[in-house]
Amino acid sequence: MSTEVQATEVDVRVHGLAPGGDAVGRQQGGAHDGRATFVPLAAPGDEVRARLVREKARVAWAELVEVRTSSSLRVIPPCPYFGTCGGCQWQHVTLPAQREAKRDIVARALGAPVDEFVAPSESGYGYRDRARLMVQGEAVGFRARRSHDVVDVQRCLLLGEQAARALTAVRAQAAALPPGAEVDLQAGAAGVHVAVRSRSPMAAERAASVSQAWLAAGLAGVTIAAGDFAASTQGEAEVDVAEPGSSPLRVPAGGFAQVGRAANGALVAAVMQALGGEPGAVLELYAGSGNFTRHLLARAARVVAHDADARAVARGRRNAPGASWREGRVPSGADAAADTVLVDPPREGLDGENFAAASRARQRLVYVSCDPQTLGRDATKLRALGFGLRRVVALDLMPQTFHVEVVATFERA
């Protein structure tokens, strides 16, 4: 159990970056000399002064007060909002050091080396095709670091050109949006779709005016759902977020999609490599709107795709009509009889039913994860059932943040 502490300052020698985005180091001197301490906005190699905010016997959490000795891995963040905005955690660290940290985080979580590291964005900026903006008074932007306040963001360096123009258009109509509204931007092949969600009502005339202004600014579609009014859509209801050269993948703004089309192309390639040329009968769990399903159809003998979200399944049937789509309970019996199982669970990892279905794979299990820690937990359980971890690919799809994707290939012994 951790406890809050008085505003005690300590010296910390920082040695790494940790899952969740903080830097981690050891306290120097005092009663807790050597205690592991997490300090956001510090860099590996820094020697810093930090103010304790929470502690246990062997670990503490602190806020950065002063960098006393600066690391060679520290750089000047190009974004003026960095440190206040909660969107990025590692802009102050060189890109190679960020990627080395992600490789180490994955390797430690799995107890196995990373066989391949993929980084589709060379610069580490301009890669995002999607964003969720918050409206608070006159501010339009992202949540502040460790706060529910909204940082008013005129420009985000992570957004690609389409999404950046949409941010400008949204800001121009901020005064007409309900307080507390969430605005999802989703760029695709035909432009950007914007979806507004709010519990507060929004007059029909005002909603129509905002929609027309955004369409006139070049957005492809607008959906507004506010208060008790039925959701209204102007222009395109969905956008094609497929990677270049691939079959369409149509989703609405706010529906799940990878952070960008280039990033998705890298992830799809890694998953298809893991599946191999002849995966046999495939069971896909957490199939979503059919992102991987589209590609499975060309190489699998049979594809059963499952997702608990009925709306995602409906989109999946349109995006990948050749698969046998299932919703509701996890497939069992004949539906679950698969040579290969592909899973892409949320951050929490596999739940009980999906784990049981996945572990019945006759030959191979390909696990796509956005959280190395829960993947490591599930990997331990899979090893106990006779699955060997054969290959690990880590993908840096979201530079400047702590997020890392992993494609892990397990095979029956």
C-alpha cells in the first residue's frame, strides 16, 4: 500500500524509462538511499532533484524539480505544450533512446529477446491520422498531464496534414460546441470525418450550422450526438482508413482504428508474417472491423472472425465479407476448431473465455498486444499450457509516447 508524503525533496540518479511513461532511477543518500523512484519528464542519465508525492517501503513516485546534471540523451522538446499536455511523455528524449527503451520494456515483460524492431515513422512526428479532442470553455485540445483539465492546443506536432487541418476547423467552431464535448477526428483516404459526442444538448440549428461550416472547410463528414437528440450525420458517415494499396477498411470517427495508415501497414505486415503463408483454418478473436480479416482471406483455408461489439461486427461483414463473422459468446465447438488463432485484445489482455478459445489453437497462436505487461502475464500462462514463444516483433507506432505494439508468435511444442 502506498501513502502520500509531505513535500520532501530527494536526489535521484535516473537510469531508464519505464512502462507508463515515467523515468525511473535510484534515490541518492538519505534514509532511502537506492530506493527505486519514478520521475516523469526526467531522462536516462539525468541527475535530478525531485519532490516526493507517494511512496512505499521500496519504491516512490516524485515530480521533477530541477535537472542538476543533464543526460546526453536529453533534447529540447519541439512542442510548446510538452510537459503540460498529457499526450506525449518522451519528447525530451532522443528518438533512438526511446526506441531502445521500448525494446527493453518488451524484452523484460516477456522474458525473451525482441527479434525485430519496426519503426515506420522516421521523424517521430506527423504520423497520427486520428485524435480525440476535449472541449472545456474556450479551450480545445487534450487532457493535461495527470489532470482532467484541457490544454488549449492550436497545433499538435503528432498529427498528419489532414488531421492538422481538421483541428484548425474544429477550433474555429469551438464556441458553438457544448461544454464537455468530445470531438473525434479520423482521417482516411477520402478526407477527415469528425464526430462530436456530448451529454449536453445542442440545438438542431446550431448543430446544422457547425456541420455546414466543417463541410465547407473540407471535412468529408460530420456526426453530432449531443444530449437527447438523435445523432445526425452530414456528408460521409465513415472513412476508409486502410493502409495504401490495401482493400478498404471503413470505420466512423470514434470507431477503433490504428493511430495512422502507415503505422497500420507496418502492423498488418508483421501480423501476416507471423501467420505464415498457409495458416490453415483461422479463428480471429477481437476482430474489430476486419483490419486483419481482410488479409487473412487470401491465405487461410477458413476464417471465423469474432468480436463482442455488434457494431464492429457489422462493419467487419462489409469490410471482409468472405469471413464467417460471429458476435456475442466466444466461438466454441466446430467454430473454435482452428489450426491458427489470431488475437488482438484490448490493453487488459485476454479475458477468460477468449484465453480458453485461443489456447485451443492446434498449431500456432499469434498475439497482437498494445501492453507488454498483460502480454507477459498471458505468455506465462500459455507457456504452462505447452506453447513456446517463437518470435517477438516490437513496433514503435506512437513515437514520443511510451506506447509500443507487440506481435508475439507462439507454437505448440
